[in-house]
Amino acid sequence: MSDPFEDSFEDLLDDPEPVEEPAPNKPRKKSNRGGCLLNMLSGILVTSTIVVGLVFAIIYINPQAMINPLPPTTLPALVLTNTPTPTPKGVLPPTWTPTSSPTPMPTDTPQPTDTPQPTHTPVPTADIESGTTFKLQDGSPSYEVNVHHPDAACAWLGIGGQVFDKEGAPVPGILIEAGGTLGEIDVTGLTLSGMAPNYGEGGYEITLHNTPLTSENAIWIQLLDQANLPLTEKIYFQTFDSCDSNLIRINFVQAN
């Protein structure tokens, strides 16, 4: 009969060592990188908000702080100066002592003399008999350079001359009228012989325009007596656009 202990020992010798089976691999956890990035950005945003709030508060409390990029302009300090008090004229200082001054001796005051006033010599009225008429003197009209208005020079156009009686003596006091048109410009003029002594004792002058213009028998001249009755017909004449012919000289002589 076999020994059971030996059988068990032999069985143990025959059986190999138990082999441990490897543990199953555990699944690895995935890293949450996206969440970390969002947390970091949130932290930066919160921190920036706090910093901006602090900067705003500092600038609000002290606008002149160095961190303010647009500090307000600092007004210059006022410098007080002594303002002189004006001393009213005519007020004497309290220590002023009047002193005697020599009394001026009276002097002879010259009496005002009468200053002669300029007198106006009236032009005598012409003593013209009823029915008297005048006509153009030979050579009238003539065209000349304006020698009586050198300051105006060419900026003048007019007529001038004299009135004579049968013996060739000047006749002042004759009414002389001019009229007509220069283009679209109406021309009118009225004067007395003797009013322009630079032409002679019976001289007259009427300005027509401030520049020479050409016209063809559009301007007339006529002599009248003191009752505005005609002593001549309306005599028409030409004008020229020339500085050498801006004075039209027209003389009249008594016809009867």
C-alpha cells in the first residue's frame, strides 16, 4: 500500500510553479488641454479688467497722474502785481505850500480886424433886344485837346467857347443849353456865358461825359434869352473818340 504522503509530495514535484497572469491594461485618461487654456484666458481677462479699473480710478482721482496719457492743461499761476492807484489830477499833496508868483503885467490885446470875405462877382444879364439872333462864328465847331482841365486829361469830353456881339465884344449872361445822347447816355447841360473866364469874358463850358465818345449829330447846343426864348436853333455837332478832340470849341456871334 502506497503512502499517501509520498503521493502528495510527488504530485507537488510533478506540478510546475503557477504562472501569474498579467493584469489587464487600464485605459489612460485623456488630458484636458482645452479646458486649461480657457481657464488661463479667463484669468488673464479678469486680471486685465481689475488693472484697467484701478488705472481708471487713479486717473479719475488724480488727473495729473503720470499714467494719464492725456493730462489736462495746467493753467499758469497768476502773478499778483502791485496795481498803481491813479492820483486824481488837481489834488495837491498834504505838504504843499503855496508860494507867491509874480503877477503878470497886463499887455495890450490887439483888437480883431475885419477879415475881408470873398465876394462873388455876378455875371451881368445880357441886354438883348427883342428879335436878336446869334449864329456860329466862322470856324466853329473846332476840335482841340483839352487844355483847360490838365488833371482830367483824356478823361473828359465837353464843349466850350465864347459869345460875341456884332462888334466882336464878349456878351456875358446868355443862357446856353446842351442836350442829346451819347449812345445810351442822356446828356444835359445849362450854363451862362461869362461863367468860364478861362475861355474869355464871354466864355462858357459844359461837360458832356467823363471820356471821349464818338457820336454823329446826336448832341446839340442852343442859346436862350432870360425868358428862355431861343436865340438860335438847336445846332447839332459830332464828337470823336479821341483824346486830341475831346474839347469841342463853339463860338457864337450876334447875327442882327
